[in-house]
Amino acid sequence: MSLRLRVLGVLVLIALVATAATAWLTLRQATNQVEESVTAGRQETARITEVLRSYGYAHGTWDGLAPTVRELARDTGQRIRVATENDALLADSDALAGRTPRPVSGQPPVLVDPRPRLRLPADKVPLASVKTTVAAIGEYRAAATYAACLTRAGARVTARPGGNGVPRVSGDRRPAQCRAPGDSPAAPVAQDHAAASACAADRELAACLRRVFAERTASVAPPRLQVRLGVRDEVPAGLAVAPTAAVAGGVALAAVLGALLLSRAVLRPVRALTAAARGLGEGELDRRVPVSGRDEIAELGRTFNRMAHSLQSAEERQRRLTGDIAHELRTPLANLRGYLEALRDGVVAPTPELLDSLHEEVMLQQRIVDDLQDLALAEAGALTYHRAVVELGELLENARTAHRAQAEAVGVALRVEAEGPVYADADADRLRQVVGNLVGNALRATAPGGSVTLAVTRRGASAVLRVRDTGKGIAPADLPHLFDRFWRADPSRGRTTGGSGLGLSIARQIVTDHAGTIEVTSRVGVGTTFTVTLAAVDADG
């Protein structure tokens, strides 16, 4: 996976985790606060209504309620408006606090009923208790309502005038003991059914009596209240700052840690590359960086290693070149020095043969220096080329003519094979230098009776030159070094028999400058073939 995708994936993961964590923690915090707010609101509402109900139950009136409302508003922080069911205002916490009353909230009011609740036995309602309750009311309406309750309960109602003319109502039956059907295993089924019916009648009578009591005490008890809490359009309490800040800090910390891990993973190979480049600049050409993976950073590391290897190889070639030059010049210069000192001291006579030998030695050194200069110019791109359309078949014929005497001297047949005219845009002199070097090497490598063939063909858009010999061939292990400076396939061959050792290096550079290629194939005991490929052109260019 590329570094870009890995960085994008990590950033997306951090963003998703941070967003999910923030959303979850915020939702959890908001839910908890809402639940706590709802619970606190219910508790405050229950406290306010209970305090108001207790006040009305104890005082029997709502007079003097304002101090209690003020204290409740201060303790709970609620805006409290207390009015009767007829909307007669009794107290308002805003007015008590000295400010203009604000509009009340749209929530329905909370009802507060201070009247006492009538308590009756749960299992039965004795008729004596019923008569006492009705007599306490003391009004005909209560007696009539009571009679209606007895009638609905299934009792036979009787009434007789009292001393004040109000009828006294009575019933002719006592309700049975209320129990659940089947409580006694020995009880008959019919008895259980009768007990159940009696219990239902008692419950209806008790409900009726509670309703009568409430109606009759309504005229003397304080009226029910409508309590409104809160303010219209009141902004709800926001989330607590501390938990929200903690959540944001945690998410930010997680994002920072993720970014640190990502930067560490990215910067580790960059630091290694920086250290290796610094060492390379200080001359440590063997410095390399460890590489793993296939992303951009890994590709950069591999490219750096290839560059370092190229620099190290170039440095080693430079050192070998210096050593080779010193080796190539040391022996002939030592010979020249020895002969010159001998001539000076009169030890050796200056014969024409000796002078010719010394001159030939000087010319060999001059050729080496010239070859080195040509190679340096070619590799620096400063070698001058005079390009023109060249007929390659004719160029090979000229090369055969130039080397015919050498070929005849060593007993090697030299011939040309051309499949019609083939043209290339090239410097004719430089190409003759390349072909001459290849032909000279082929003649030296071919035994008497062998042959060297110069061939040219056209293959599509390419012109192909081949120099093929039937010599002893080159070992496969030596082929990679064939174009190295001062390298000779046969170490026993010296400068007089093997050339300067720079010819093939110069030939390769010239071909490269012509945007061509030079290749070699060889089999030991069979022969060697050099192939030069150039761009072909038409005769008119």
C-alpha cells in the first residue's frame, strides 16, 4: 500500500474514532444530564406541591402563603406562580422578588388539593361509622347523596325525620366480611360468590362516601391551587463545561497521539535517509538504508541505495582507472628512462634500430594519452561529431580495405556482407573508429585460417552492424567487464598485442552518443559477435 493511502487511512481512522468518541461521550453526558435534570425537576415539583398542600391542610386558608412561596423559589431556583382554579392570583415569586412577572411556561399547571382525605376500613364499612360520617356533614344534600350511595350498594334504605326536620337515612343490612373467594377451602362455592358480591358493594359504597366527603368539605376547605413552574421560552440549562472539556481534551489527545505515531512512522525512514546522505557526502560510499515495503518512502530508499551503489562503483572505477593508467605508463616510461640514461652514459650506442624502438614506444604512449582524452571528452559530452547521411555498406568496405593487409598477414579472411544500401545519420569518422576497433580486436582473437565478417542489414527502423569472428571466444564470466577501461580478456596480451585497453570503452561511448547500442555475444571455441544498432534513415536524409 502506498504511503499516501496509508496516511489517508490513518487520518480517516483518527477522524472517525474521534468523531465517534465525541458523539458517544457527548450523547452519554447529555442523556445523563437530561435524566438528572428530569429527576431533579420531578423532585422539586413534588417538594413544592407537598409544602403548599401541607400549608393549606394545616391553616385551612391560603392567607399568609407569600413567605412560603418566596422561600421555595429561593431554595429551588424555580419561578412559582400560585393561583386558584378560578385564576385568582395568590402569590408570584417574580413579584415577591421585586421584578416584573415573566410569562409563565406553556406546561399544564400542577394541582394542589389541601382537603383531608377520608379514611375508611379497607375490608368493611360499619353502618355506625357511616351514620357518624353523614351526621358530621349535617346537611340534607349529604343525606340524600348518602342514601343514593346506599341504594347503589344494594342496601334497603330507610329514612325518618330528625329533630331538625332533616331525614336520617339508614339501611337494613350490614355488609359481610370482605375476603377473597376461596380463602377457606371448606367454604361452599355459593358462599364464596356471596362474599365476593358483598366486597364489590362495599368498595362502591366507600368510593361514594369519599366523593360525598370531598363535596361537602369543599365549601370550608381552602380551594385547590394551580401551581405553574418555570418561564415561557426559558433556555434549558446547557451541558456542564467540565465533562465537555474533558471529552474534547481526550479526543484531542487521541488525535495528537495518532498524529505522533504517524509522523514517527513516516519520519523514521526519512531520518535514516538523511543520515545516510550525510555520510555519503562525507565520503562513506558504502552507506545504505534499510528498505521494506512498496510505498513511496521505500521506493525513495531503493533509489538512494542505487545512487549510492553507482557512486561507489564510479569511485572504484576512478581508482582502478588511475591505477591502470599508472600501470600502463610506468613500464614504458621506465624503459625509456633506462635507455636514455644508458645513451647519456655511453653504455649503449645510439643505433638506428634503438632509436626506431624508442620512437615506437613514445608513439604507443601518445596513443594511450590520445585515447584517454577521447574517452574523457566522450563521457563529458564534449566530443565533437560531424553528422551526415552515411551509407554503412560503403563504410564497411573502407574498413575492410584499411585492415586487409593486417588480415592477410595473420592468415585471416576478411569479408563484407551487405543486403543493399543501408543509411544512418552519423559521424562517418567516428563510426570508422568504432568499426576499426572491433575489426582489430577480431583479427587479434582469430587464429590463422579463420574469418572475420563485417555485415550490415536493415531491420525496420534500425540499421544493424555486425562484426563476427571465428576466434577462440570470450568466457561468460569476462563478458560483463568487456567494456571496462584497460581490461583485456587475455591478461597475457600486452600493449603491443592487445592495444591500450580503452578501445571498447571509447566505442561504446561513441555508439551511445549516436543514440545506439552495442552488444556482444560469444561462445568459447566458436567465436564472438559484436552488434551495433543505430537508427536507420533514407538516402535523402
